Amino acid sequence: MMETMTDKFGVREALDQLGVKESNSGATVGRKWANTSGDRIDSYSPVDGQLIGSVQAATKSDYEQCIASGQEAFKSWRMMPAPQRGEIVRQFGEELRKDKEALGKLVSYEMGKSYQEGLGEVQEMIDICDFAVGLSRQLHGFTMHSERPQHRMYEQYHPLGVVGIISAFNFPVAVWAWNTALAWICGNVCIWKPSEKTPLCAIACHNIFNRVIQANNLPDGICSLVIGDAELGKLMSADGRVPLVSATGSTRMGKAVGATVGARLGKSLLELGGNNAIIITPTADLKMVVPGAVFGAVGTAGQRCTSTRRLIIHDSIYDQVKEAIVKAYGQLRIGNPLDENNHVGPLIDKDAVAMYSDALNKVREEGGNIVVDGGVLNGEGYESGCYVQPAIAEAQNGFEIVQHETFAPILYLLKYSGEVANAIEIQNSVPQGLSSAIMTTNMRESEQFLSHAGSDCGIANVNIGTSGAEIGGAFGGEKETGGGRESGSDAWKVYMRRQTNTTNWGTELPLAQGIKFDL
């Protein structure tokens, strides 16, 4: 029998280790997988086009069961001391360490990112668990001095209840962990609607956490999963029993979620599109520019919200930078992402390939100059039809296509002249505001970039690229990126409701502002 790619790279072994079967239920309340009657969702790998497994999609009835179980579990989970909840998250992190290689391999095979990036994504899960464990002893409020004698005034934070999480295909496991780890230690329970393009990664995550639930005899409703199409996301967004909906995806999707949640005065955490730029000034160190720009543009085949879309290059060094970047692109190896000799894997599916091709056509129509030809790759190793050539185009920032996010490896080269303020203006001119970077050895330029008159993005880096972020900092962006913040810093506060408390421990009842009210 011919050895298949899944045999060669150990994917089947990883699936077995993670408890992912050929046919799976798409709904679970903790350990209890539903016998759902929803439509079948087939998961094909963009790596080789093979069917990995199938999922019976969750129904509205399954969703209702998850919500009811979550509401019930919340009653006891919120009363568990936060450090004890932190211990549960610590155990989850330990389980992830045991399955890091297997889960990283599944992420790579089902989504298409490189195996090293798959491992890195699972490491992000582990890191956020570690962060959350420490945070569980630091969910602090504030004490203020009251203007009234013998009064104590302070603020504290309380959990919200059921937190809904809608995640995208490009980070099929990490974004869920960012949200759940913090939501759990804050005392919330979670219901997750993952992308229907990567359902098996979600099932694997729940199998891992179910071990922790079982070992600690916890309520199943702490952690629920519903796999299906956008209708489930609409149900969640409109559901007043879900006080917070965290949604990651396109700006179009986020606007719909934000409008629906806002109409019921709920809370939304939106992590949406990015159109990220690196400014390259005359003093930039090219040894840092090239790897930072190339990885930012082609990592995950350009399917990161932080992927580098634009290089804004000073005209005095434009030709030099262009030549170096084009030369680096000539060394890229494109192919099976489980083969660590390759740099670039496939796009998620053929719809993504069509959007990539359409974007390149629009660049040509608007007068752009393609300096590294793109195109769909065919032949041996590319049978899935999802592999494309990373492309570079000389363009103008005013091109309509440059103003939009294309979730594919297309890099636009733009010129600026004069002061760095001109480059910052170009960078900020797009509707999105997620990640940004400047390459410079001039301190004044770097400080201007980070000043009030600098980058308008949620992330601004100096001498590193736009792609990738550490757990310790808050992650998110402004404008059409949605304004949400996840992960580190004080992002935990969005998962809680804020309350001001005043206690009168005296024997009189003075009123605030010195108001007199005598009876």
C-alpha cells in the first residue's frame, strides 16, 4: 500500500492521541458529547486535500443545552476561590504540554500553517495558562477615600456569566485559549463556536480539557462547544444570556456581531482585520528588515491578522530594500508545512485561493507593477489546489485594493519621501489599525512613531516586524480592527463587571455632596 502523507508525518497517530475520530459530534457540554442531528461538516486538509474527519454540526437544540448547562455550572464555579480556579487552568496547561506535539501537528495539517508555527500556537495556549494562573491571585480592585466620615469606598470586579467565543480558522486553538483561560479564572463559564474550517482542532482541545474536568469532578457546563455555520454565531450574538461575545474574524463579520450584541446592550470583544505596515527609514538595518518583513508577509501564508501587507520605504533606499526583499523571496520553499524544510504552506481552501488571485488582478488593473509574480501552484505536492506563490507588487497607497485586507501572501511596496511623519501618515491612512512597525536606528524617528502623533494601531513595534505578539501584552487594534483587547496586561477586566461599593460603619447617615435631608 502506498504510504500516505498522513502516515509519513504521523498525523494519524496524533489524531489517535488527541481522541479525534473519523466521525465526531459537533456539540459538547464538557465530557458529554451530544448525539446531534445537524448537517455533516467534512474537514479536508489544505496540505494534501485528504479528508481528515467529519463532524455532525450542532443544532439550535444543542446550543440551548449548552447555554442551560453553562448557566447552572456558573452558580458553583463563580463561588470557587479564584486561586482554585487558577489551579484548574494550571492543570489544563500541563495537559497541553503533554499533547503539544500532537496538537501542533493537527493545527498544521488541518489549517495549513508550518509545523513550527503549529507548535508555537500551542505554546501560546500554555503561556496564557501560566499567565492566568498568576493572575488568579491578582484580580484586584481599588480602595478610595470617601468624603463621608466613617465610610469605606472601594471597587471590585465580578464575573459576567456565560462568555461566548467565536474564533477564526487561522489560529484555531490559541485564540480560544486566550479567551477561556482569562474568562475561567475570572469565574465565567464559556461556550465556543470555532471556525467550521478547522473543527477537529476544537474537538481535540475539548478532549484535552475534559481530562481536567473529570479529574477534578467539575461541572460539565464550565466548557461547551458548538460547531456549525454562521447561524450559531448569530444565535450567540443575539442571546441575552451571553453577556459577552468575543469574536475574531473579518471586519464584515465583526460589524454584524457588534451590531447585534450592541442592540441588546451586551458587551463585545472584537478582534478583526489588519492591514499592517512596516516603515523602513534610511537608517534601518537591512539585516533586520529582510527577515522581519519576509516572515511577516509569508508566515502562515499571509493568513495572520498581523501579517505584513505593506512596506513603506524611504525613496533614498527603496531600490536597495526592494532588491533584498525580492532576493529573499527567491529562496522561499513552498510545500507541505509538516516538512520543516519548507517556509510556506497552503492557503486554507480554494475560496482563499480565488480571493488571492482576484486581488492580484485588481493590482494590475489599478496600475501596480508585479515584481514577484504570484500564481496558483500545480503539480506534485500541490494536489490540494491551495498552494500559491507569495507575490510582491509595487503599488500606491491610494489603490483601492491596498486599502483592503487580503488574507493571502501579497506584499505591497510603497515609497515615501522626506520626514518619517510622511510615512506615518501613509501607514495610518487605511481603515484598519491592528499592528505596525518601524525599522530605524534613529531614536527620534522611533520615538515619533510611538508618540501621540505616531502610529494609530493597537500594536506598534520598533525594529521587529508586525507579526506575532507576546502573551504579556494586551493584543488588539483600533478603527475597523474593532478596539478589543485580549491576552495580557489588564485585558482580564473585559471578562468581568465592575462594581463600586460603599459601606457605612458609623451611626450617622450623612449624604454625599453635603446634601441635607431632615425628616
